[in-house]
Amino acid sequence: MSLLVVEGLGIKFGGLHAVKDVGFTLKSGEIVSIIGPNGAGKTTLFNMISGIYLPLAGRVMLNGEDVTGMSPNRLAERGLSRTFQNLQIFQSMTVLENVMAGFHLQARGPVLSDMLGLPGSRRRSREAEAGARLLLERVGLERAAEREAGALSYGALKRLEIARALALRPKVLLLDEPAAGCNAVETEEIDHLIAAVAAEGVSILLVEHDMKMVMRISNHIVVLDYGEKIAEGDPATVSRDKRVIAAYLGAQATEAANADG
């Protein structure tokens, strides 16, 4: 059974189709990548799936439930979390506090209890800290737990944002350009992290411009151009598709395929 089903999603801005009739499925533990040139509609598609935009057409099914247009917090409660192109990190908070914030969003208690620091509130805080430390270890940032987040390298901040998204214990994780702006070493670290998360059963929907990374870790690829799906399939199939080569990949696809073959 597919965990996430996207059917015929579409939206217009100023009378123009930003995304038109896009659909695909995502199974448990699978990595599906959405690729295409700048302006192809990738982030707009993410925004519809994650409840930021309300689609004008189509629907989103999560674990068999129609969640089309559902707010991001309600989607998080149902197991869908995401990161953004632009880092959403609390720079002046510690690395640990950033991840703990994800746990508190997931398990908020009574306001009065939290304000007064009652036992239930203190217990939730201890549990959040313990869970956050485990996630920091998972993303390789356990030694930076007490550092101010703003002091981290860009690649480390990307891994921190993934850790905070994982604090919501998602079944489906949307990653919007997680390797953007990273050097080769940082990209490899994120590559391995994504593969490890998927191996644990989390379904991952990925938007990424690093085609070597996409070809290496994806189970399935969906290609957009001008808001429409022009191709989909496994990496080898997509890399040979003439429409994809003409629209976006060019020689880069052939190089990535040869590197993996």
C-alpha cells in the first residue's frame, strides 16, 4: 500500500498554471525525488502536499486519508513533516534546543502546567531532551549539542533541520533541497543520512538539484517542466528519457548514470 498518494494536483497563480495535473505515489521506506529546472513547480508542489497552499485541483492521500488542504500542524499530527529551501533554524538557540522545539510541537501539554513548571511539564521536557540527544547522535551532531546553532557550518545546519523534522516522528518526510549550498563532503553526509532514514522505514519525498545525489539514492524520480509531469521512473529510465534530457539533465544525467553503473 502506498503511504502517500498524490492525484492530479494543480494550482494557478495569476491565471497561469504553476502546477498542472501532477500525480505519483510514495511507499513506505521509499525515496522519491522531484526534479526539474528552476521554475518547474517543485516547491509549489511541496507546498500543496504539506498544506501551505490549497490546490485548485486534485487531492493528497496520506495513509489512506484525504488530507488535501489540511493545515501543516494537522498533517504533522498524521505523520508528515518537511524542511524548507531556506533554513528555518533558531540561530541564537543551542543545537539541542532547536531539536527539542520539534518535540514540544509534537507533544504540547496544558498551558497552565507548562507555565507553572508542574511535574507533567518537567517530564515532557526531560523526554524531549533525551529524544533530541538521540536524534543529534543520529545526524552526527551530538558533540555540538550545547553550541549555539548559528555557529555551525551550513551543512551542519542542514542536518540540524532534518533532525528537528524527525522529532515530529514522521512517516513521510519532505526534504526541499537539503544539499543546496553544501560542499561535496557535506552533500555526502546528507546523502548518507537520507538513505539511513529511509532504511528505517520513513518515506522520503525529495527535491534536489544535485543530480548525482538524486540518481544515487532515489528509488523513483518524477520530472516536472513548466508545472507538468513530463517523465517518471527509476533513475536509469529517467536519465535516458529524451524529454528529460532536453528539458533539464543533458550530459549531467549521463555522467551520473555512468558513475553509478
